[in-house]
Amino acid sequence: MRERLGPLADIIGPAPPTASPVPEHGLAITVVAVCVIGLIVLWVRMGSSRRARRRLRALGRDYRNGRLAGREMAYQVAGELASAFRVRRVKADEVPAGLQPADRARWVDLVTHLDALRYRPDAALDPEETARLVAWVQTRIGRRR
């Protein structure tokens, strides 16, 4: 058969195909996608914490300046807490899972004060106590899990 091919007989045939790099690229793409999704979730969570802290500062400022009544402020603070801690309702007997054990008693105190302002028309909260509660909440929103 070599005689019939003549001068073409000494040409080397094509190399066999190498292993496809698709599995390596597929793993790399999966890892990158998981990392990107994780970063997006972290960014959204931190963004909601920042927004809640900013909104709480504005609520405290509006209350101190007299632009916001105590009852209205209590409802808005409770809404911000529910949003920040991802709970449906703010209740004294249901402490959010993200709080440290040392903060649980303070949470009960805060929610009790908010309930008094929201549900008793004659209840009032002094500005110092309000500022202290808002400051406490702002620091705890950033530290939750």
C-alpha cells in the first residue's frame, strides 16, 4: 500500500483530539456565578440595613423637631424594625433571631415602649429615651446575622 501512496506515505496523520476543556470551564463558571450571587445577596442585605439606619435617624430627627407625633413615630419605627429584621410584626415575645442574647431584654423593653406609644393614646415617651432607643436600634441593625 505504501508503494501506491508514493511520496505521501511519510506524512504524519492528524493528532487525536485532546480532552475537552468544557468541564474545567463549567466548574469555573459555576464557582464565579455562586460568588457573584453571594456578593449580590450580601450587598442587598447591607443596603437594607443602611437604609433602615438612615430612615431611623430621620425619624428621630423629625420627632425631636416636632414634625412627627410620638404615636406616628412609633408606628414608623416598628415598620422599620420589621423590615430590617425581616419579621411580619414586631412583638416583645418574639425576639428576632439576629439579636445577641444580651440584647434580648433591651428588645423587649423597646417593643413594650413602642406598643405603649402605638396603642395607648395618652402614653408619651421623653425625647432622651427616644434618642437612646433609636441609637440602640441603629447599632443592632448593622450587627444582625
